[in-house]
Amino acid sequence: MLEPAELATTWTDADGGTLTLEQDGTFTADEVCVAVGWYAGLTWSGTGTWQQGSRSRTKQSLVSVSFDADHPVDTYHPETVERRPDPYAALRQGKVMKLWVAVGDPDNDYPNCVLTSPAS
């Protein structure tokens, strides 16, 4: 399980999007990948708050982010909004820390949104 101090850093996705988690529980996102329901390929920018949770049976850290502003997620119904993407799971792999979440259609092999940060 990652500690809050380890989570408070800048995370980068494969396309150069960033998520900077601050120790005070706020964040800044710049075109970072997010997972919202079945929607694939979403990137959001903005500010908001984050909190750490956990999955007790796996002792895995979760990071939930809540954006200050609404983000449209349905192009057919632009008034449909979701302020809270699915939480990221947090883990350490050697010298790299990762935040990840499955995105898109589960019948499409669950592509992942992965953010990385060097482990301290």
C-alpha cells in the first residue's frame, strides 16, 4: 500500500498528460487520462480534490479524484456530466510507482489508463 506522502507527486500518462497530487488533498490535471463508466479515451484537465482509500482484501491503495468543474462525457447528450471518474489503483513496481484504471469496453480487453512516477 502506498502512503499519502508517496502519492503526493506528479504522475504522467503515456500521452504526456499529468496529474499533480498535493499533500493538502488538492490536485491539478492537464489532459490526463481518466475512466468514466464505459467511455474510452477521455482526457480531462482542471483542478479538484483527491483522497486515498484502500481495498482491504488486497491491501491496495486507491486514489479518488473529484474535479471542481463538470466534464461532459456523452457527446449525444452534452448535458450528461460526471464529476468523479473511477478511482485509480496505486502500486509500486520496483523503482516506479503507478496509478492505473481500466477504461472503455470490458469486451475490448480492458485497456488501461496508466500514470507513472519515479519511486522515492
